[in-house]
Amino acid sequence: MLRRTKIVATVGPATEDPTVLDRLIEAGVDVVRLNFSHDLHEVHMKRAETARNRAEAHGREVGVLVDLQGPKIRTGKFKNGSVMLVEGARFVIDADMPLDAGTVERVGTTYKQLPQDVVRGATLLLDDGRLALWVEEVKDSAVICRVTVGGELGNNKGINRQGGGLSARALTDKDREDIKIAAKINADYLAISFPRSAADVEEARELFRAAGGKGGIVAKIERAEAVENIESIIKAADVIMIARGDLAVEIGDAAVPPIQKRLIKLARTMNKAVITATQMMESMIESPVPTRAEVSDVANAVLDGTDAIMLSAETARGKYPVQAVAAMDRVCRVAEHEREVTRSAHRMDVTFERVDEAVAMAAMYTANHLPVKAIAALTESGATPLWMSRISSGVPIYALTGHVETRRKVTLYRGVYPVAFEIRTSDHATLNREAMDELRRRGTVRDGDMVIITKGDLTGVKGGTNAMKIAIVGAGP
């Protein structure tokens, strides 16, 4: 059985050896992530080129996702490398203090607007929420705090405000330059860190398009404000990523699981793709096997309907990158056997706005009620396969297209598999036969199998899908 849930793997030092990358692709990676928080542009460009070359050598398409760093809201450094903050002690974050002069009493910050964004009574969380400070007073550049949860604080640790409220812009000057590199790489997806509103998403899209980028925009949901504005953000983006690390710090860890379920359902309802990310198999940075809790976490994301699940440090710098991908693949395949994943009543009471969307929904309803072996969606932009993938089904959806950008785009869609297919005829009977022959050549179907074909009267036109045919392989026109 084909795995329907897609796997996004971050590449880094652990995958620099091309043989490791080969093994990752063989293990089932669908999209590689380039984390622009680390490394030089030249390194990322080389990694993207290598990933695409190795995927081609394996006869596969692999998408490339560029993940922007976003605003760095961090403490400065300490003279001795770290300090121990004791509960009840006074501690100051001073925006005017040099970034390398921290002591046990105070430290600087990369975020110079911090004094304007907090008031007495606010809670600041440091180092992914491991330490907590209660703001007693703001005086000029100094945020004067009392330690409520102590511990060791090292250099350059993240700062969050509990409940949100930090006004840092989503796109920094570095991000604007990185967007140009993402366009040069021809990234299939561009992920924005810490967007607060649809305007942040739209700004990133405009900059990406102006630089020549054609890929989709991923909005990372990691701020409390993003959750509050979630519907407008989903509408503005092509994909959302549930980035559970910073999100958990801002809204509280216990709030994340129900939010995750709600966001996955909402994204699918709004016909957008969704990635579930952060610490999915974190223990595999050091261990060759995942914990039982991690297995359950991945399986539940699959059962909820996520399009993709993501590995970060597990594959970028972990000791067992290939095993991490293989473990995700194994868990997904078992979870996808459940009936709730292969049958759906989704959108049964909805009025469709477009003909191609209606055809996509009709195809999925039919596929779930007939012994259909495969769906062949002849597509220009990938829109029809996306709509199809919003419906839970066990039937594989093959996106047949001559456009390499479209083939790479659909690598992220649940249950959709890219197929290189050039349309050379306007005769519908011939085109149907050629589409089925291509699937048969790949071993996907055989004579006597039932296949659904969707296409447009005017082939080669975006948004032109207006026809569905139920055909039997080998039975003639």
C-alpha cells in the first residue's frame, strides 16, 4: 500500500553525504526542508540541487521547502557562558545592554522593542519555556523581572511572552534577502516564521513573486495572534505548518493538542494543505528507535488528517536520520489502515464555487463507493488533485502533468503522487488510453482495473478540469 501522508525531512550536516540522502529518498522522504536559520546561501543552494539530482536518479520527484528564520527574539550572551537564575531573584533584560556582557543580574536582547511590548504583570518565558520571569516594572530600556521558574540560562536563548503580544515583524531584513535566494533555488514552498496576520503572508508572497518565485507560501502557526487570526491566515496561505515548539510556549503546552486537531480540520475544510511539525521523533536524534509516545503522536496526526509530518533536528543533525524517516513511514502506513482515514463524508453539504472543484469532489465520492483502483488527474496547476486530497480515501490520486513545478508541488498533498505525463493529443479517447497506459506501465494498475480519469475539454488550460470518466484498463476507448 502506498503511504498517503507525506514526510518532510530537514537536511543538514547529517545528510551531507549523498549516500545518506539516497537512503533518505529510498526510505520515503517527499519534501526536503532547508532551514535558513543556519548555514550560508551557497550551502542551501547546493543541498537543493543535490536533493533534486538524487531524487531524479531514483525516478522520483522531491519538493524543496525553504524555511525563513523570522525575527530573532533572544537574550544576549553571558560573560561566563551561562548563569543560574534562582526562583525569587531579580533579573533584568536590558535592550541597551551590549549583547556579550550578560551577568547573573542582567542580560541584553536582540529584540530592542521588548520594553515597549511588555507591562507590569506580563510573563516572559525563556529557552522554550524552561524558565519564567514575571515583569515587575519597565524603566526606560530595562525590563525588570522576578524569576518565577529558575534554572540555568545559556547564551542566545529565545524569549516569548506568555499569551503573545510581541510586535516583531514576521519578515526581517535577512528574510527579505533569503526570499531572493529561495526564488533562485526555485523553491516549491516558502515558509514564513511567526506570521501574525494574513498581511504577513501576503507580503511574503509579493516579495517571493517579485523575485521570480513560483512556489506556494507556508504560514507557520507559532504565535498566539496567529491562532486568533487563523481563518484569514489559512485563506491567504497555500499551506499551514503547526509549529508546536514556539506555539506551546505562547499558549501553553496543554492547549496544543486540541488546537492541532482544530487546525488540521480547518485547513482541510478550507482546501489548504497542513504540515504537523516539531519534536515528532525528537528522541531519535540520539536513539535508533522512537519512544512509544512519539509513535502515538505521529499516528494521531495521521488519524487527524494532516497532509505531512516533519522531521527537524532528527534528520538535520541526528545520529539516525534514515531510521527516523523509516520509523515515520512505518507508523503512517499502519495508521492509514484505519477506516476513519479511508472514508469521508467531508463537504457533503457544501455548494461548490468552481466546476473543477465539483468534478474533484464527484470523483472522490465515486472512488469511495466503487471498486476504483486509482484516480488519474490530468492537471496543469495541481488544483484538482489538491481538492481531491481533502477527502479521506484509500484510493491513490495520480497527478499527471508535464510541468515539473506542479509535480514538485503535489509532493506535499496527502495521497497524491506526481507522474510526468506530456499531453500530445486533443483526442479524448486517445488521451484516456495514454493515461491508463502510463499507470499500467508503472505497475499501478492492470487490465480489468477500474480507473477514474479527470481532465478538461481544453487540455493545457489551468482551471479547465470539467470532465470525469470511469474507465476499465485494457477495455478500449
